[in-house]
Amino acid sequence: MTKKLKVGIAGYGVVGKRRRTVIDEHPALETVAVSDRNLDGDGTFEDGVRYYDDYRKLFDENLDMLFVCLTNDINPDATITGLTNDLHVFCEKPPGRTIDDIARVIAAEKQHPGLKLKYGFNHRYHDSIRDALEILHSGELGEVINLRGVYGKSQLITFDQTSWRTQRALSGGGVLLDQGIHIVDLLRLFAGEFTEIHSFISNSVWNHDVEDNAYALMRTDDGKVAMLHSSASQWRHRFGLEVTLTKGALNMTGILSGSKSYGAETLAIARTTGDDRGDPEEEIRNYESDQSWADEVAEFADAVLQDTPILHGSSEDALITMQLVYQIYCADPDWKKKWGLKS
């Protein structure tokens, strides 16, 4: 390839800058313009990349792709505008504040069938997750019995994040929608679709108008049961996903992240013999590097260049995961009534 695809990045905060790093490392992509409302007007960086203080100005550029890294209230409209300007779009999760937001995007996507739209469910690309999924699909550990997922941080706003995450009008939800959506997506990936859901949702710790803890108990039609805890009062940051099967278990702990606060990323594979007295043979895999961001962008680039379907993070994935998030919200009748949510 001699001509690279030109990329614009709408939202040049922590995530937007991280996306740019892997975009520019890809041999078929180059960042030509970025936008962020915190930038001082419009101009050009020393490396020649142009910058703007409003994402809408990006559409005056000659782009092939748009990466959307904006707040939840703006993501849907930016994605739709990208599609209507004949651009392939990669949008960070969540796809918006509500199910209606993603439905609007899908309606626009259908009007542009030649374009690719992908959502950033980044955790699917971590090596521990991919290895565990490969083992599950091999059948060597039998069938899934149950799952337990915990994803927690110490506050609704951590590190270099900004306060919009605590404002329902901008975010649409709290820790479940912002961070917990990853564990919701992974539970679907490992178990299938959940049809029976019970939950407790709370904002009693930080007292913002979005949740700081969400607890859910869910079951699929074929009897797989999952327990979920998404928390913004997990003082020691934690990621954990356990999958119990009929012939063993898969235990994913820690996740490699920019903050390095979730601990080492490991996968423990237990293989039971049936008479091991609760102490089965176990293999521990440790992961030292995080290629998830690069692999995710590479998959998107391949889909565009080869005109192949989006494998992970399609608009359908985003819709179903958002629907499950809202089913968890609405399964708590008090929370549903308090915020006037629709099932």
C-alpha cells in the first residue's frame, strides 16, 4: 500500500491520545487531524497534525476514518455525522446514554451499508480473555455452569478523567455504564444471552445522580447463571472474571491498563479429575504486555481495507450489550422508578 487511510480523532483526551499512538504505528493509517474542546482554538501541531476546538470542524478535512472519543451525550451524533460524511467510524464505548441513542446510530448505519462501524469493547482483545475463550470453545473443560464478574474502582472519577461521568444528563449512567459495561460484554461473550435478571442499584456512597454500585444475578435460557458486581467504591481496584465449567474453571484476574492499578493480568486454568478434593491441577499464565489497543485498531483497519465484517464490537454487539445494561438498571424497581427508566 502506498496511500495511507487518513484518520481524524474527535476527542483528544487520554483515550484519544492513546488511540492516536496505535493508529500512527499502523502501516496503513495516519492521523491527520484531531479535535478537543479543551484545545486552544485551531492550529497545527509541530508534527503537522491539525487540531480544532470543535469536532464538527473535522468534517472539512479529507478523511477516510473517524475515531470518536467524546462524552456519551455527543458520541451518537458524532458517529452519525461521520457516517453521513462517508467515513468509516470507530466509536468508544458506551455507544451513547440510552438504547435510543444506539438505535439512531444503527438507522444511520443502514443508510450507508458500504461503511464500517466498530465500537471499542477493548477488553475482548486482552490476551487472557482471548486465551480463556479459546479454551472454552475447545470443549476440553466441558460446559459452562456459572460465572462471576467483578470490576471495581475507587471513585466515579479516577486518574485524568473529568466530571461529566457524574452527571446523568451527560453520561446517562454511572459505573455500570462507564466501566461495568466491559464485564457485561464479557459475560455475554462467555455465556450467551441472559433472559432473567435481578439487580440492586445504588448511589449511596458518592451521592451523585448516577450509580456507584450495581449488583446483578442473571440466567440464560439454558441455565447458565452469572453474578456481577460493578463498583465505584472498590478501594483496591479489581478486575476478576471466573468461569466454572463441568470439567474445570477459568479464572481471569487483573487487567493490564494504562493506570497499572488492576494488578498483573493472569489466567488460571483448573482441570478437575473428579476426586481432587477441591485442589485441582492448575496452570497459571501471566501476561506481560498489552497489545489489545493495537490489535483492536488493526482489526478495524482490516475490515475497512478488505471489506470484511466487523468481528467484535459491531453495532449489534453494542445494542445488545446496552440493552442488557438497561435491563440490569430496570430490574431494580426502585431505581427504575427513581429515574423514570424504560425497560
